[in-house]
Amino acid sequence: MKLSSSKQETAQSKLSRPNMRKLAPGEKITERGIEFERQRNGDGIFTVSVMIDGQRIHRVVGRESDGTTRTQAEDFISRLRSDSKHDRLSLPKGRKIALSFRDAASKYIDKLEVEGGKDRKMKRMRLERHLVPFFADTPLSKISSFDVERYKKQRAQEKSARGGDRVSTTAREQGVKAADKARNTAPGTINREIAVLSHLFSKAVEWGWITHRPAKLCRLKEGDGRIMYLTVEQVAALIESAKASDNLQLYPFIVIAVETSMRMSEILSIRRENIDVQRRVIYVPKAKAGQREQPITEHLATFLTGCMNALPPDTPWLFPSAAAKSGHAVDIRKPFIKAVRDAGLDPVLVVRHTLRHTAITHLVQAGVDLPTVKRISGHKTLAMVERYSHQNGEHIQAAMDKLQDRMKLV
């Protein structure tokens, strides 16, 4: 005989092992601020939601598969109450409730806007999508190293549409099945989120929100995955597709990218006055590693002269856009995706940043020394350029052949 919904709810209101085992995927039991939910994969997850000092604290304690139990959830709540009581006894009278991570994240972005902090758009995105939902209303000063490790573990188990920023080998090997495109979040992606958390901690100390960094942050080890790049033939096919595009800015964008290794934002924000065709350089005032002069080829200098001659004389931008608040184009994603498909390439693997990887990789394969490549690419450190030295060993073998010829041992 099947129980009615009200009787069934009463019977399973106790957070006991038998009741937890009976739960179907999607069902949950809540008792005294502790919630246990059975997930679709069969695992169970414990969360707590309690009011402490007038503040709602909602935290993920852990998964059943990791050995988390109801007792541990109860101990976690007891520790929260104990810590809160200790803070009330030790703080000066009239001290405000501790700043929550959610509020700290909002204030952090606002202050970066005023200070002109770098990479604000990506910092905001990583906070809003991942960090804030996890740490939520936890007091900023109470975030522990254990909390950060739990965050890293949870993110590593989540699925990412692109499976991280790196893809193995060249675009020739595109036999990627649809099922393989959703992979666990890459260590590099998680490390960039932890970098935002680290910067927030440092700024919070600088701004007087907390007295010290509350947790030690450790980066995940990133794999030796190769960086996606296009062959010469694939570049030619993509350029031909761009020439046929309805978007007239796509073709010059791709030409500049593969002949300079400049980033998308750097290209789209080029001002006419910053192009010196005589010296063959483009001045980049707001590059990721600081302002710099970008060297260009003789072909590109001639190409850019033609582009500027075709623009209205009163237009300061190389890629003007009347619809954009900045006055210049800020994205070119849709026409780029179409051109990639028309060139017979996979838009999941070939993205706009792939053009930068392509230019740098071919510089290395052409035998250009790494310090010179660093000068051209605008990387901060030589170590960041060394990643490209592993792409396709033909140039390395050619170097060994030169050593062999010089030594004349055979």
C-alpha cells in the first residue's frame, strides 16, 4: 500500500540512513538546518542552511561518496555557532557583522572599476558564475583553506562545454565526438578562478576589510596539453572564407591576428594614429602585460595602409562601430564562427584566440628564438612562450640536424 504524500513526508522527515537510502534521484530530506539530496548520478550531497547572528549561512558540506555524514554536518553547524560566539565576545562593542563573500565580491568589482583594475570583465564573470554561488554569504574572514579545496574539487567535477582552454595537437585532428565536448572543468580554468579569489583577498587586506588573508591558496597542476593552432593550409582556407563574409571587418581582423599574434581586444581597439607603417609597428596602449609596440610585417604594413585609405577620413578607429559605446567593434564572434565552418574547421576547437596561438607557434617552428617571440607576442614571461616550443617537433629536429652537421661526427 502506497502512503499518501503527507504521510510519506512525515515518515521520511527524519534524516536517518534508512530514509536517505530510500530517496529517489531529485528527492531530499531536511531536518534542523541540514539537507540531504539524492542526485541523478546516485550520489548524495549534504548542505546546511542556518541563521547565525541574523545572517543566513548556506553551505555545501560534502558528498556522500566522499564519506560526508550527518554527524559531520552537525559538527559543521556547531563550529559555525561557536566561531560566531567567539567573535562576539572578542570584538569591540558596536562592531558590524562580518562582511560576507557575496558583498565583498560586489564591492571588489566596484572598487576595481574606480581604480581601473585589469581584466575586470573576466573577474566579474568568474565571481558571478562560480565563486559567489559557492561561497555565498560566508564571512570573508572565515573562508578557510579547506573551503577553497572543496571549491576546487566541486569545480573539477563540473562539466565544461569546451573542456578547458587547451586542445591536443593541430586542427587536423578534429575527430571530436559530441559526447567528448563536455569534459570536466580543466585545471587551468579553475586556477584562473582561484587567482581572482587570491586578488580579492589581497585587495580586501589593502582596503582594510580584513586584517590578513584568511586562507592559503594552492594552484592545481596543469597538464602538458598542447595548444591548438592552425596549419598554413588551414589559415589560407580560413582567410578565403573571411573574404567571402558579409562582415567586412572579419578579413582584416584575421589577417592582423595571424601576422602579429595580437589578442582580439588589442586588434579591435586599434586607432589609426597608433599605426606607424614607416617603422612597421602598432602602438598598443592597453595590452595585457602593459603598453607596448607591436612589430608588423612589410605585407601587413601595406595591407593596413589600404585599410586606412578605405575608411572615412574622420574615423579614428581601424574597426569602427556606430553601435558600440566605445566607438569601435568589441566582438566578432558570429561571423568568425561562420567563416570557420565554411573553411571546413570545427568552431568548438577553432576560436578567435586560436589565431594568436597559430602565429606564435609558427614563429617558434620557423626557428625564431624564444626571447624574440616573447617580444613579438607581448607575453609577460619567457616561461609562457616556452609552452609553444613543444608544438610539432620538426623545428627541434631541424636544430639537431644543424648540430650534427657542425660536429661532423657522421
